[in-house]
Amino acid sequence: MNITHYIIIALAVIGLYIAAYFTLVYYGLLAPSTKLMPRVCRLKDRTCQTVLTTKYARLFGVPNSLLGVLYYSAVIVLLSGGWAAGPVASALIAAAWFAVAVGFLLVYSLFFIIRIPCPLCLAGHAINLLLALLLTLGLR
């Protein structure tokens, strides 16, 4: 593994932490105000927590955050195991850019449709963009 792979894995771990937090809150398995998240990142009633109740919080009938858990886990496992080569790398890069495309729509909806500030959402979308760029450059 090279340094880019370590950076990708570190970003995926952060993304996984955020996505798992959203997923657990979505399903009511974790309180939004849990001390597992730094105070600045905790879901608030009028921000991120409200986003979870909108129609934009689901894709293909499941929470976006659950898809994020699967995506970030795949990135971590495939890169850590050395399996991110050939067609697997291409599939991973395609998934990364799909996440970015969906993210643009979700960011648009945050700012212009539901008008709810969600710093954690924006952090997740920024991580997805960085992952897409790094995976594209690092796996080719």
C-alpha cells in the first residue's frame, strides 16, 4: 500500500463513523446527543436530525447513511486487503463518483429545498468527493 491508500482508508474510516452515527440515530438505536460524537458534530433538532426525516434521507428505500456504511466498509476492506485492482478498482471508482453525483443533489436539496444546515452532511459529501478523487488517482 502507498500513502494514498492510507489517506483513502483514513477518510473512509471517518466517513464510516459519520454514516454509522446517522444510521444508528435514524433507527432510534442511538440518541442524537450521544457523547460518542464531539459536541460540535452532534445532531441537533433543527439541523441534521431533521434531515433524517425528509424524503431526501433515503435512496432505493434505505437510509443514505446505511448505503454510506456499506460503501465506506467496502473501501476499507478492499484497500486493506489489497483487492482494489482491475475490475474491482473500476467498480469502486464508479461507486465513488456515483456517491459524489448523489451528493451534489443532496447538497442542493439542503441549501435550496429543505433549507436545513447540516454540517455533518456536508462533511460526508466532502469526504465522498475527496475519496472519489483519490480513488481515481490512486487506483489507476
